[in-house]
Amino acid sequence: MKNIQSSELFKIIGKNIKYYRKLYDLEKGKMTQEKLAELADVSIALIGNLESEKISQGLSVFTLWKISKALEIPIEKLFDGIDDSNQSLHA
């Protein structure tokens, strides 16, 4: 099994947050970074940095859970794109 680097994990999470935020736009109405940050009770900068792949610090599971709830998706959707059969999140 191949280990995944934290930078790659953040990149995947950020892409998925952006994808599901844009999908929310299409299905339920406008979801800006500002609105997502407000609903998830996180900073606008955090959402922006995640979506632009400028984050390299740790994220709490609680923060990811709040973002997933604001987007009305299961938290595991934020990890879509990680091939579980070839990669492991264990260092």
C-alpha cells in the first residue's frame, strides 16, 4: 500500500469542498465561500485556502464535520478520490 502525503489529502479535501459547494449552488441555491464559512462556523480564509490548495496545517474532524453538514453531504464525500485499495491514510 502506498501512503498518501498530507498535502495530497488537503488537496483532495479542498477540491471536494469546492465541488460540493458548486453542486449545492446548482441544486439548492447560491453557496458562496462566505456563506459556507458562516454556516460551518469557520473563517472565510479557511474555506478559501482549502479550495485554493493553500493549506498545509491540520484540520480537525469536527471542522470537516461542520463543513459537511453545511453542504448537506456525508463527511466521507470530502475524501472522494482517495483510492482505498492503493493508498492508506496511515503514516
